[in-house]
Amino acid sequence: MSLTTTILMLIFGWLSVATAMLWGVLRIARRHHHSPARQNSKPARGHAAAH
């Protein structure tokens, strides 16, 4: 293999790993994202004897 081919393979390999890691982080962040509107839309639960 020539030097150019080796360098290009290293660059494309690094880009593929970086893309896969970014995709995984975004997937986890999207799954665990809690918006304030979603948290406030749940009714407050109190004791049954509170009324």
C-alpha cells in the first residue's frame, strides 16, 4: 500500500469511529432528555385524604 492510501484509510477510519460515537451520544441524550413542559404536565399527586 502506498503512503497516500494508508493516510486516507486512517482518516476515513477515524471519521467512521467519530460518527458512530456521536450517533451513540445523541441517541442516549435524546432518550434521556426531559423537557420542563413534560415534567410540569403531570398532575401533582397528593394523599387521598387531602381533600
